[in-house]
Amino acid sequence: HEVCARLDLEEGMDTGRLNMRFGIHSGATTAGILRGTKSRFELFGDTINTASRMESTGVAGMIQVSEETADLIRKDGRGGWLRAREGGVEAKG
């Protein structure tokens, strides 16, 4: 919570109450460098789109993972990291 306190001091009151949400999906991706006025590295594909949907349907302050990612976490012996979310979410992808 040190970061939140610093945000309040540097950016103004209530910025320390910002929340984040994350979506993680596992699968194949395509990567490339887009050229233009400023080159940038981009990731493309269904995996990226699904991760984006996982994030957008997520709960603030939580990391939402797809079933594919949850299976990989369990396979790695870290199933204790997972907590079931009340009420399932149907995300396209």
C-alpha cells in the first residue's frame, strides 16, 4: 500500500484508490513490429483477444484467468493459487 500512499502524495487525493484488473489466457500468439512514425512491438491472435475479454469481465483488484491457464497452473502444482469466482463468466474466444 506504499505505492497507493505515494500516488496520493504525488498525484492528488483519491488517486491511491485506483484499482487494476488483469486477464490471462494461454495459447498461441503472433508477434511483430509495426513500423510507422514510431515503431512498436505488438501481439496478435485469439489468445490476446481472449485475455482482453478476461480482463474486461474481471473484478477490480483480482487476476482472472481462463480455464486453459488454470489447467496449466494446476499442472505446475500451483493450484492453491486459484480461487473460484462466484458466478461463472462466459467470455468469447
